[in-house]
Amino acid sequence: MAFFSASVLSAQFRDAIHSIRVHGEIESNGRTLNFSQVTKGQNHIRASILAPDGSVSVTVFFNQDKIYLEEDLPDNKSVRELSGEDAAAYLLDLLALNPAYHFRPNNGFNLRHPIFEGFSLEIKRVEASDPSDQDESSEQIRPIEQLRLIDLSVERDPILRTIRYLENFPEGKHGQTPRKIAFTDNSTGEGGTITLKDYNYNVGLPYFLFKPEGISSDSYK
């Protein structure tokens, strides 16, 4: 994975990003599923996974301070709010699709968000190609190589989730975007890969997209 100079990375968000739309595929346990995610600012994210025949879909909604999981099965549809380990793991998964946007030094996602309370997010960045360029400021803007979610209440095997960036798209005007990502649920050993097909920026995304059905506006803003 190539190292990008500080001057290039610091300029990567010169053009304001208001929304991001991503499409791709998830491969896990021998199955390939279609995947899409839309992001509006730092606090509105929606990701959907769809079976190839369209019979089953799972959608995760994040809006400000809550995460909901909606499962649409052939004979049943349910929505439930996630908490604790599940909420933290799902939130990391959502943020991981746009690392240069959510984990940038300024105006990125608030890593002290209440959903991450009791957990630690370990961010490992690509090593500097120049040994003299090892200071903290340059470290913060180097591309991310790996993310790990750690449960602070557990001493033995505290790592819950590991995400590794395997391949990136060529650098564009909105910065670096991942093309292939490996993810592992460390508690079960299960994992897979996400292959992203395309990114679209600043598309119109109404706020109602980030609210699951059956959840009142009063409890979900």
C-alpha cells in the first residue's frame, strides 16, 4: 500500500463532501451478497445487504445516537435497536467503508461517541516511507491499514472486530477510497471480504432514508 505525502492528503477534502453512496459485494461463508451504503454527514448512515434472489435483506440504520437493525425475511419483518457490543461493532463496520472521511484528523466522526463507551478503537496507519516523517501530525493523515475494536472490560481476548484494507482505488479528488476490505469477527472467527465497485459523492439523500419503518419521529431524530 503506497504512502501518500502529507501535502496530498491534507488537500484531499478541499471539495466539500455532503453525502457518499457506495455499492459493492460481500463474500462470507461461501456466499456472495449485494451491498450498498449511503452516508449523509457524520451522523447519518444506512447500509443494506441483499440476497441475490432478493428474498432476504438486512439494513442497518445509524442516526445521531442510535443504531437499528432491520431484517426483512420472506415471512417476517422486524426492527430492533442495537446496544453494547453489537452497536459498537456495527457502527465500526459502517464507518469503515469511508475511512478517509470518518477518521480524518479534523471534522471526522466523534470517536468518543456514546456507542463506543466501554470500547476502544485502535487505528493502525501505513508506515511512513521516509523514516524522518514519523511525527504525530503526519501519522494522523497517513492512510489506514487496519482497524480493531477492543472491549475495555475484557482482559483476555479483548479484540471484537478486525478490519483490514487490502486494496484501494486510485487517488481521486475526494481522497483515497478502499476497493477491497477484509473483516473478521474475532469472537467467532468468522469473516469475509467486501469488494467495492463504485463511489458517488454529493448525491441527493433525504433524511427519511435513515429512519426505519415503525420507529416514531419522536424517538428517532
